[in-house]
Amino acid sequence: MGRYGVFRMLNDGSALCIGAACDFAEAKTEMLNAAHRTGLKLFVYDLDREQTVATSLESRPAGGASEDL
């Protein structure tokens, strides 16, 4: 079992946690749904391995929202 956080990168370089899950698929689905609703660039962070494991940009079609992470 893992621990995953869904984050938004703020303009000052800090990250804001907007959700969490124990399952990667659940975290990725939550991230993509939130990105679709808000147009924000989000990422899933593996809290155990301490690394980013998915971003909303990976699944976004070309010409998506242009707001920076």
C-alpha cells in the first residue's frame, strides 16, 4: 500500500495539497478530474518514494490551459 498526495504548484514555488489517496490509480483519477474541472496543472506525489509519479500535463490534449504550475 502506498501513500499519494495530489498537489498544485503555487506561483511562489511551494506546493498545495488538494487531495490524498492510498492507491496510485485513485490519486491519478482524482488529479485528472480536478485538473479537468479547474484547468489547473496538478501532480501526484508518491509520499513513500518522495517523487512525482504523474502530472496532469501527461494526459492533457495539445492546446490545453496555459496557466503555469
